[in-house]
Amino acid sequence: TNSSQTRTLSFFLGGFPAWETTQLWSTVPLCSTYLLALLGNLTVLSIIRAEQSFHTPMYLLLAMLAVADLGLSTSTFPTMLRMLWLEAREISFGTCLAQMFFIHSFTDIESAVILAMAFDRYVAICHPLQYSSILTNSVTTKICVAIIVRTALVQFPLPILLTRLCFTRVSKLSHPYCLHPDIIKHAVSDTRINSTYGLFVLLSTLGLDLLFVLLSYLLILKTILNIATWRERLKALNTCVSHICAVLLFFIPMICLSMMHRFGKHLSPQAYVFTANLHFLAPPILNPIVYSVKTKPIRRRILRMFC
């Protein structure tokens, strides 16, 4: 039956072409990358927690971004390391669904936090005098709760809908972790509902977030161009640089990966692997670095910690 088939089912993780020859060389940088992501994000979180003056909306959102990055890297790295160290390519159906749920959930949370940060920059530049009355700590807390509620509501049906499907006994995935579009490609039953709902989730979360991020930047640009001097324009733009880096790091690989899954049927496996790893592994490592370099108070605190 359908249920017994899904219960005894397992997937084989893919995603490291010619991995037998480069196994040890892949493990060392991968392990270092994971440790760097953990260290960077935990440092940002501990600094924001310890410093009372950082308990403001901008830094609370940065802390939420660090939590999303920690979640994303902890959802993806362990199966990759397990696969390279222990040569354990097999993953059970239940574990795969759980991993897929957490990866997509933390991706959604990160996307929504980036949107909230864009709103923070918009208010700071376009309505500087009302900033402290519009974005209070309680408003920021409500935004964070709304982000978690939205993510839970849209993501819960995904694994439930997947349990309805029948799969072939041996399904080799394209990545060293489980992703929704990758799993449904291996189903032998009708996946129209899954595909449609997956597309709806993508458009209503990441798609909508990107649209509003672009809209806030159009309004920010309009305000900046109305500022008289070039020095003031550059100063205003400079406050957005780290956020723009976070937007580009997160959304460009994500858009490429979504397009590849939808339309890139004849692409090489390496192209999938590279884009997926860039999307899931780059932001957790680079976000703390970008924010530490570009945010003067955080930079000062880090230098004080190490000196």
C-alpha cells in the first residue's frame, strides 16, 4: 500500500560529483565552513545580548537573522558531513521530511527578516523623525512573532502532502540534503497538488518578500535623490550597504535555484549542486562577516573582545 511504501522508503543523498576521490578534501573545508558559520552568528548573538545599547529594533532584527542563519546551517551541514565522513548516503523518509521542513522554514524566516530589515532602513531614511515612534521594541517583537506564525502556517502542509505520494524504492536526490522540489521529482504518483502548493508557498513567501524589499529600496532611492548634497546621499546609502549584501546573497542564488528546478531539466548535476550550496551555505557564513565589518558598534565590540 501507499502508507507501507512511504514508511519503509529511504532516499539516497546526491550532490557531490566525483566525491569518492575528493572525500577528505571536501570534509575539511566543509567542517571549517560550518564552524565559521556557528562562530560568526553566535558572536553576533552574544554581543547583542550582552550590550544593553544594542536592544533596539535594528539589532533585534539582526539577532533574528543570526538565529535563522544558525538554523539554516544546522539543518543542512550535518547530513553533508555525515555523508562525507561516514559514507552514509541513505536517509529515511521521515528524517528527510523533517530536514526539508526545517530547511524551508529557516529559509522563509530569513527571507521575512530581510524584508523587516528593509522596512527598518526605509523608516530610518524616509521618516527619520518618526523612527523611534514607528519602530519600537514591542513592534519589532510582534514582527518576529508574525514571521514565525506565517512560516509555520505555510510550511506545515508540505511534509503532510508528501506522505500521500508513492515513491520508487531507490530515489537518488540531487543534493546532499532534502528539498521539496527535489523530492517530488522522484514520486511515481500524481504530484500536481504538491507542485502547485510548493509554487504557492514560494511565491507567497520568498516572492512576495522580494517584491516588498525592491519596493522599499525604490522609496529609499527616491528619498536619497531628493537629498541636496552628495555627501549626505552617500552617508544615507552607506547605512544600507550591509543589508543590500544580505539581500543579494540570499535572493540571487535562490531565484537561480528555483528557475533551475522548474525549467533546467538538461542542466548538469554540478550546476544544481553549486547553486544550492551557494544559496544555503553562503548567507550563514557571510552575513555575520558583512554586518561585523559594516556596523561600527559591532565591529568595536568584537575588537574589544579579542584585544
